[in-house]
Amino acid sequence: MSENEPTYNEAAQRLEAIVAALERGGMGLDETLKLYEEGAALLKICQQELMSAEGRLNELRLEDLEHEFQAQDAQASD
């Protein structure tokens, strides 16, 4: 994440506000397109953060499995 990029929570909150504004309507085409573009960029940030978190969770699961197998091996050799 770059310094200017919002955190996941910031991006998600802004995205929710954009969706609400788009659902309300009443804006001109230019403003609607600007909000849509901003929302698309924020969605990409959120998806990247979620993919990163999923990768970290998978790494932790693998570490847990490795520790479990090592413990089982240690018990089996006793």
C-alpha cells in the first residue's frame, strides 16, 4: 500500500458512501462518472487487501499444520 492509498477500512467506508450517493441519484452525468470511477478504484484496493489477508491466513494455516505434524512426529518417536 502506498502512502496516499487509503486503508481497507477507509476505502470500504468511502465506497459505501459512494454507493449510497449513486443510489440516491440526482447528480449530473459528470459527477456520476467521477464517483463511479472513484468507487471502482476503491473496490480494487479493497479486493487487493482482502487477497493479501487471505494469503497471510493461508500461510498461518500451513504453519499450524507443520507444527501439528512435528508434534505428531515427536509423539510417535517417543
